[in-house]
Amino acid sequence: MASPGTDVVTGAFGFTGRHITERLLEAGRTVKTLTGRPQLWGTASDPFGGQVEAIPLDFDRPEALAGVLRGVDTLYNTYWVRFANGPVTFERAVENSRGLVRAATEAGVRRLVHISITNPSAESHLPYFRGKALVEEAIQGSGLSYAIVRPALVFGEGDILLNNVAWALRRFPFFPVAGDGHYRTQPVYVGDLAELAISAAGEPENKTFDAVGPETYTFDELVLLMEKHVGSRARLAHMPQSLALSLSRIVGYFVRDVVLTRDELVGLTANLLVSTEPPRATTRFSEWLEANGAKLGAAYASEMDRHYRMRPRGLLGN
Ligand SMILES: NC(=O)c1ccc[n+]([C@@H]2O[C@H](COP(=O)([O-])OP(=O)(O)OC[C@H]3O[C@@H](n4cnc5c(N)ncnc54)[C@H](OP(=O)(O)O)[C@@H]3O)[C@@H](O)[C@H]2O)c1
């Protein structure tokens, strides 16, 4: 059983989870992580130098999950999958998430802070957005005290998507843009997202809210701004969605990764990564880019390396 001041973060070695964990440690909390990569604990790749106990996020062992969560103050849940891959389907990810919520309920976790996404919908034809809505419903019906935080596109140290946009801008003479490029997004800084999540842990009421940054960009504007800061002269090439997706698959073949998913592209072009709520995050993407553009995209960030090739057998989340 954990001590009363212990929080658990799923995915502390990942992107959002890492930033949440850093801030919890700075605040003097004891943090454990449930992760698909427990083998990183205490190695040179452990960002916390062994301070954060790493326990396998093994959905096949719900009693063990409940055991880890017993006595825990807040569970910060970042678990989700970007795309279906073999046995790791969105349906499976929903079931896994429901299992985690059940384990947290059974263990009597004081508060669940869950990272979702802007505009999830159980009616969506996009499995990513539909799955996110189903998980939210499971949390809302669980009886747990909860906060659901819905970020749009997240930027910051350790991200994959925008890093790889910058990587492509540095390497290719043109950048494929699906459609007219006029659809919008409100990028949110991962540090702000982490702070909003931690602050929501301390609030008494159940709440669901968007976490978006103060600047709204059309996709064209976003890419052009990134070009300026990474020193690219690539031309924007507007094309049908299907062609943009096909080109991303060709690049994916060479880097042995899934560069962009259909759900991400369709969600973006359908304006699902913008909010109707006032922005809660304060860091401006433009200012962050000015400070970090020189190194953004210098190396490709691989989803497959991070979440499949490094995962021990049996922890595929399937
Ligand atoms: N990044 C964005 O732009 C963005 C935008 C909107 C919403 N979100 C949401 O924010 C949350 C955190 O996203 P993130 O980008 O920070 O993710 P992340 O760190 O890459 O992954 C978060 C968690 O999911 C687990 N995971 C990822 N892929 C998996 C797979 N294929 N099989 C099993 N487990 C897997 C990770 O496992 P490990 O423990 O092995 O790291 C980690 O526990 C997610 O719920 C995501 O949907 C992200």
C-alpha cells in the first residue's frame, strides 16, 4: 500500500507524464509510475534517476493494478494509443482504460486526473476521438472524484508530432498540407498542461475542461511559423487529404514509423483541435518556438521505437 502522499502517473517516462512527474517531484510528492517500459527505471534513460518507482502497466493483472493504487492520493492517467497496431486496437485501449478506472475505484484512489483530448465524441467516426469519449464516460460513471483535462495539440520537450513536422521541414523541399490549410489548432504547452492537471487534482468538484494555449493558428500559419524558426525554405504543397496521408506513409516506410494517422489528419482538418472555451494555458507557441526552434526536429522522434520496439513482450497493452 502506498503512503498517503503518493501519486501515481501512468507513463512517467513518456511525454505528458514526464512533465507532470517532474512538477510533482519538485513539489515534494512521492511519485510512482505505471508504465509499459518499467525496464528504464534506474538506467541512464531514466529521466528521474531512479526516484520514481516503475511498475509494469499490466492490464492483464487488474488485482496487481489495484494493489499499486491502494492508498494513492491522485492517479494521473496519460495512457492511450495513437493508432491501432496488431493486437493493440482502440477497442482494446478503451477496455484497458476501463480496467484501470475499475482498479482505481476498487483501490479507493482519492482523485483521478485523466488526460483526454478536445472534442471527443461517442458518435465520432474516428476511433481515436470515439474511444476517448467512451473512456470519459467510464470515468464519469465510476463514482471516483475526477478531473478530465482535454488538451489540443501538445508541444514541448519530448513531443513527437510537431517535432516531426519540423524534422520534415528541415529535410524536404516541400511540405504536404491536406486541403486548404485553413483549419485551426490551439497548441498547448506540455508544462502548462501538467500544471493544469496538478491544479485540478487539488479541486474538490468533478470537472471536465479544455486545455488549450492562448494562440490560435490555421495549419498553414503554424507550419510557416515553424519554417521560420527551424530555418526551412520548404514550400507548402496543398493537396487532397488522401494524397497527404499517402505521402506520410511513404516517409513512414523509410523511417519505419507511423508518421501521421488518418484520425489525426481528419481530426485536425475538422477543427477538432480547437476549443470554444477560454484558453487556460499561457505559454505562447510563437515564444516557445523562438527559444527552441533551433533544436526542434533536429532528429526524428519515432512512435514505434518509443511504444513498440522498447516494450517488453507481455506489456503490449493488448
Ligand atoms: N501529444 C499530443 O499532442 C496530444 C494531443 C491531445 C491529447 N493527447 C493525449 O494526452 C495523453 C498523453 O499523450 P502523450 O503524447 O504524452 O503520450 P505518451 O507519453 O506517448 O503516452 C502516454 C501513455 O500511453 C502509453 N502508450 C502509448 N502508446 C502505447 C501503446 N502503443 N501501447 C501501450 N501503451 C502505450 C505510454 O506508455 P509508456 O509507459 O510505455 O510510455 C504512456 O503510458 C494521451 O491520452 C493522448 O491521447 C496528446
